[in-house]
Amino acid sequence: MGALATALSNLRATIGGTSYPLVLPSAEEARRVGTALVSQLDDYLLPRLARLDAPLLVVVGGSTGAGKSTLVNSLVRAPVSASGVLRPTTRSPVLVSHPADESWFRKGELLPGLTRTTESSNDPQTLQLVSAPALGPGLAFLDAPDIDSVVDRNRQLAAQLLAAADLWLFVTTAARYADAVPWELLKTARLRGTVIALVLDRVPQEAAPEISAHLAEMLTNHDMGAAPLFVLPETTLDGQGLLSEDVTRQLHTWFAQLAADANARGAVVRQTLDGALAALGPAVAGLAAAADEQAVVASALDERVTAAYRTGRRNIEDGLKDGRLLRGEVLARWQEFVGTGEFLKTLESRVGQLRDRVVSAFTGRPAPGRNLQNALESQLVTLVRGVASDAAEQAYAAWSSYPAGVELLEPALQKPSADLPERAERMVRDWQQYVLDLVRKEAGDKRIVARGAAYAVNGIGLAVMIAVFTSTAFIPTGAEVAVGAGTTVAAQKVLEAVFGDQAIRTLAARARTELLKRVNVLLDAEAARYTDRTTAVGLELEPGTTLRQAAADVERAREELALTGTSS
């Protein structure tokens, strides 16, 4: 018993801790079922398991105007539950018990969410307790709201009370017994294993055989043919609004025998409890599937964002290889920086004199390369901003195709962050400084640095940056040469003259890797504007696994306990 109680408590915590925040077709139903299961665990399963010998609770439920309150009053021979013709009737449910059993129901272990009172109330969150000496000890009646009430809260409370029943006494009439809503609840009760008895009320004498036979047939067709069926004829009420004892005698005798037989009551309790426990597995399996769907959709949303920004990263990499960044202002400023076209022409044939030419070129200007550096920064920032803008639009469009994604979106996500331009500029400037520091460190005691000092380092760094804007290996394609008018060759020869062929490849590779790393950090921050929203909903990686395991623990403990004398 202790193992089952522990497993049930763990299941209750697991169900209560599982959320379905994403807008999906399965989410609303999962929330409803999860709430109902938690209520049943709190209202019935846990307290009943703790006290199998507690009084048997008969919940009297049925359709609007079926005569539930009149029947309860008639069975205890006192007007304990107010009845009337006005609908909907909004009042607290009434629980009628023998005075000796009242303390159990007053303690509040059963249906703990309802406040106990001894007065009639219109608050559905209260439970009115009434003592009835005419009702034998060991059995209590609970008059529930209409199961088909037009008031949502009444219907919800009726379903909650029925789930807390050891035995459900379903009351219907000759005119309403085939209605759809009651049969849906009867089906639910059957699936839960709840013991059911039925009262067919207000049956015209001449139609009694035909109607009762039809209802019995319907019960058989719904696998409830063994449920006791009591047929009450159409009759008048006495001065207290009660049915005559002759009318209720058969039903009264049945309940009196049940109240007097502890073994019979215990069998009903164990059958209903065992059935309710067995029904937890399939219900939790549905919750687990809905929880898994939440995780799958959240992952899909994240993947759409990842794909959008992955494309952006590829576009950045392509932009650093195909020479597109060497057009326009960058090309003009590079040519201005290295000198005249004649200088470019003599590079390949006069490499031996290049070091001296580089020094004079770099040291002969008061601020060498400032215009080129600005042009490089502007071109790179423009590329990053364009890529981030495209990625944001792609991610926004992808999420818009999911109802769950639409609910997480806001218009600002369709564009990059407002401060992206400033962050991109800062990122490029920091990278440029990194390249200059790299050149300074790698140059060491090279003669060019000794003779050219800061001007030489700055110029060589700019040449490295120009080379990074082309292919990784610095081998210019025909397109690059055409676009750059010799720019790539110039960059390569300047660097070769100072460092040597292998050294410039290493320098350029390191500079390019560092640039991509910094761009990735920038784009990761942009993508996080989306993925932070899926993270914020608090979904676990595999939420259904925990639910299934908790339900399996309950089922294992149920089978070991064998409440009904058998294990299955």
C-alpha cells in the first residue's frame, strides 16, 4: 500500500509539473485531462487509498431536472437537499451522511479543495455537510450539480465529483435517458472502473416495460449490462416534496443492504479504486504524447531559426571568398593606398626591391590606410547587417507557418535587433585591431617592422584584411582578378615580401577564422531572440518519458497490491 501511495504521489507531482505552453491542437485537451487527473488524485485516489475502510461515497448525478435532489431527500426521508424547477441551479453540492460518519467527511481528506459548511450556499467551491440519522452508517450520498448544466462551472464540478465517487448513482428520466451527454460520462465512468447504478425516473406506467427494456439494451451495448437498474414510476410527491416509500423501497433496500455489509462496501471501494488506478495509464499516455509533441514542435521551431542563421553564416563565408567585398569603395581605397597602377605592374617583376618600396609607401603618409580601413569596416558591416536582416525575415516567416510559432512572435523579431548596427561596427573594429595585433606579434624582429614601425604594421594588417576578403588560400580566381584589378595579387605579394608564402597563408587563415568566430557570436545573439522564447516556455527535452515512467510505477504497484484479489 505504501509503495502504491508513493508512486501515486510521484505521478501527481509529475502531472502537475508538466506544462503544455505551445499552441497545439493537443495542448488544450492535455491541460484539461491533466487538471482532471490531478483533481482525481487529490480528491479521491490518494485519500481513499489511505482509508479503504472510510464510508462509501455515492455521488448522485444526472441530467438537468432528472430529480436527483428529490431522490436523495426521499432516500433519507428528509428535505436535506433543496430542489426546484428553476434552471440552472447554482448552489454548493450537498453531502448527506450518518452522524457517525460526518467526522470523516468534515476532515476534508476527500475532496480537499471544497470548503466545508453546514449551511446552504451558492458558492460551488463549498461542500454542505448534512447529517441524516435515517441513513445507515458506512454510506453517504453526494447530490452533484447537473452534468449538462448551461453553467460551465457546474458541469466541471459535476465531473470532478463523479470522479471522486466510490459508486455513481446515475439518475435519468423516461424523456432524457438517451441523451448524448450522460452516455459520454457513463462511458468515462466505465473506463475508470467506477461502480455504476442507474435510476430511471418518472416512467409512465404503460411505457415502463418498453423504456426499461430499451435502456437495458443500451447498457448492454455499452458494456454496462451488469449495472443495477431501478425504475421509478411517474408519481406525485408528498407534502415534504418526497417520493413515497413504496416508490423508493427497492432502491432503499439495496442501499440499506450495502450499508450494512462491510464486505460488500469494501468490494465496491476496491473495484472502483482499482479501476481508477488502471485507467491512469492510458490517460497519462495521452498526456505524454501531447508533452512529446510540445518538445518536437519546440525543436522544430528552433531548427527553423538555426537553419535561417546557418544560411546567414554561409553567406558571410561566401562573401569572404568570392571577392564581392572588394568592389566599389574598398577597391578604390586599396588602389589609393598601395600607390599608382605602375606600382601594381612592377610588383611581380621586382619582388626583390619590395620591402624598401613598402616601407617608403607606408611611412610616407601621415595616416596610412585610414580611408581603406574605414571602407573595409563599412563593407563588412553592410554584409553582416544584410545577412542578419535576411535571417530574421526567414526565421519569422518559418515561425509564422506554425500556430505555436505565431503565438511566440512579435513584430520586432521580423527585423534585426535595433542595436545590431552598433554591435556590428564594434565587432569589425575589434577584429581589425586583432589583425593589427596579430601582425605585430607575428612580425617579431622582421626588418620591415623595425624600419616602418606602426605605419608598417598598419599597412601589412590592411593587406591581410584585403586578403581575407578573398579565397582562404589567397589564390585569386579569374573573377576575383577581374573584380579587383590585381588587388588580390597585390595583397598576396605585399605579404609574401614581408613574411613569406606559408606565413601569409597562416596569417590570413587565422584572421579569417577569428572574423567568422566573431560574426558567429553576433548571429548567435540575433538567433537567441527567437530561441530564448522556446526556452522560456520551460519544456524538457523528453517530457513524455517522465510521465510514462511515473505511470508505469503506479501500474506496477497496483498489480502487486491486487486490490480486487487478482493481478492483471
